[in-house]
Amino acid sequence: MVELRNSQFGKNVIVEENPLSRWLFSNTISAWIWLVLRVYLGYSWLKAGIGKVTSDAWTGDQAGVAIQGFMKGALAKAEAGDVAGWYAWFLESVVIPNAVPFSYMVAWGEVLVGLGLIVGLLTGIAAFFGATMNMSFLLAGTVSSNPVMFMIAIVLILAWKVAGWYGLDRWVLPRLGTPWSSRNK
């Protein structure tokens, strides 16, 4: 059913959600599906992040060396036409000159995204930042597991209301005034 509602900025079109989507993205019974995907994705991020956090080339004495090498490889791919020109400019003008802070952001970002997904804390936000990193890696010309991880992150973002039901979100989100609080019923 499609419904039009007037607002001060025009008409809002409300399309009723189909039953499968409503069940997947709003029903806590579907939370076990999101738990499996969340823990898989979180483990992948945590494992990658711990590898970087414990590496001198990412966060140690030589912080920034690894990310500079990765970005220079992406710039070489840009010359071959495999990386967009605007992204190559961003890498060359922003990331490489600031390799050390970006190195720490990537390494610790992966750890935090992994932990957030595993324990189900602010799941939608953790999945968003994971998807952002996956997209950055894809734009830099690295395929690997990034497309799969990106798609899982996108569905976790869509399922944010129940994706953390078997996790800390079950208690944290109501305190923030979101899905399961009495204020929204």
C-alpha cells in the first residue's frame, strides 16, 4: 500500500514494507542470522586490525611505511586506469603526506569495528565504518575479500535495529532512546 502524507515541505510517500523485509530488519527472531554475519565480519576485521596494530610498519617505530607502500601501489594502478583519478589525487595529496595518522586510523579502526561487531555494540555504526574502509580499499584497486565484507556490512546497516539484539545493543540502544525503548512504542 502506498500512502501520501502532507508535510510542510511537500508530500511524503510512505510505501508499506514487504513482510520478508519487515521480518528480516525488524523482528528479533531474525537476529540469529545477523549474529552469524556480525561475528564473521567482526572476526575478519579484528584479525586484520590486530595484525596491523602489532606491526611496526603500521603503528610502531616505522608507522606509516605500510600504508605508504599500499598507496603507492594504488597510484601505480591509477596510471594503468584501474583506480579513479579523483581517488588517486586524494591518496597522493591527503593520505600519503599524512601516512602516520592514517596508518593508526586504519589499524585501530579495524580493531574497533571488529570489536563493535563481535559484541554487538552500535552495530549499525560499526558496520558503516567497516563498509567505508572496504569501499576505500576497493577504490584503491584491492579486491580480495572486500566485496563480500562490504555486502555483509550493508545488510548489517539495514538490519541495525535487530542486528545487535544478541549483543550489547539490546541494552545500549534503549538507553539511547532507540528501537526497544518505551518512548518509541
